[in-house]
Amino acid sequence: MTKKKNSPFKFAVIITLLLFAVLTALVIVNDKKSETNTDTSFETQPSIEGQPTLGETDAPVTVVEFGDFKCPACKAWGETIFPQLVEEFVNTGKVKFSYVNVLFHGDESKLGSVAAEAIYKQKPDSYWEFHKNLFKEQPETDHDSLWITMDKIKNIAASIPGIDLEKLEDEMQSQSVINNVNKDEMLVSEFKVQQTPSIMVNGTMLSNPFDYEQIKILINKELEDSE
Ligand code: CA
């Protein structure tokens, strides 16, 4: 009698425990996946129209960096992964590379981005030099301290031959430069950028931007597909 009365309850407990076990297992499987490869595929790739772009315009594969001048990992990426990518794929005409601004660190991110876009507007060929030199100025430690200032920007710009500093200041206020920064923010939201740097090879966002082997695998696959 007692046994009969308890059964439905016992059954419910067992089912609940089983469900819990299955859900736990699923979570563990998901976690393991994210440790290996969870590159995200998008149906489209970011438009690089109006973006500073390094390499041949008809290079078959496009790599886009979503970066922030205030972000230490972006500085590290630019100094370690980027040179390999340029040597192996950009200089050989296989990849064109574009940089899209991300403003995750607030006012300084914005100031750096506006300045870089204004340099690009004034003298597109000098963009990458400014880009590299601005990252070079990022402090190795205490990168949260204020360092992207108008003075810093003018110093860097003054070291680049052919840059008109007055024009730079004017164009940093111009609507076309502001529009370019806004356009980048739209791409950041369109491609759900959560971290900087985020690296996309055509329509695929890498889960680990520092995994150069994986970047190579993705580029080579896209190169094969483009043949
Ligand atoms: Ca841009």
C-alpha cells in the first residue's frame, strides 16, 4: 500500500534526476566544444567599402580585424599575428586586410578612431603608418591610463611626411569622418562583435584570433573555394 502510494513520487524524482543528468551532460559537451572550435559562420561577410584596406583590391580572400586602439590584445595581435599574415598572404596577393574600429574603451577609443579615419581621408597611403604608430604608443602596462590625447595624435601625425595638421584637426570634426566611425559601429553590431580583436576570414569569425594556424586553415579553404 505504502509502496504503491510512493511510486508516482519516486518516478517523478527519477525523471527529474535523469533530466538534470542529461542537461548537465549537454552543458559539459558545449563547454568542451567552445574549448576547441566555435568559429562563427555568417551568411555574409563585412562590407569593406570605405575601409582602410591593405593589399591587392582583387585579392580573393578578405580578412577583417575589428580592433580598438585602446585594447592591449589588439596591440599584441598587431605585433605578433598581423606581420605573419601580411608576409604570407597579403604581400602574395591572396588576402586583402581591412581594419574596422571598435569603441569598447569609450572616449579614447573614439578619439583614436576619428583621428585614424581623418588620416585615411587626407592621405590613404599613410593610414597604416599612423595605425601602427598609434598602437606603438599604447603603454605596455597601465593601458587604462589616459594616453590617446589630441597632443599624442598630433605628434604621431607630425612624424608622417605630407600630413597637414590643421587639415587633420578640421577633418576630425567633419561629417564624413564621423560617418565612417558610425559605419564601423554598425558593422560591430551587425557581426555581433563581443571582443577585440575579432578577426573574420571572409564570412567566418574566429573564436580565437591568436590561433594563426586556424587563420591559415580558413584562408586556404577560402582560396581553394575561390579557384
Ligand atoms: Ca572605418
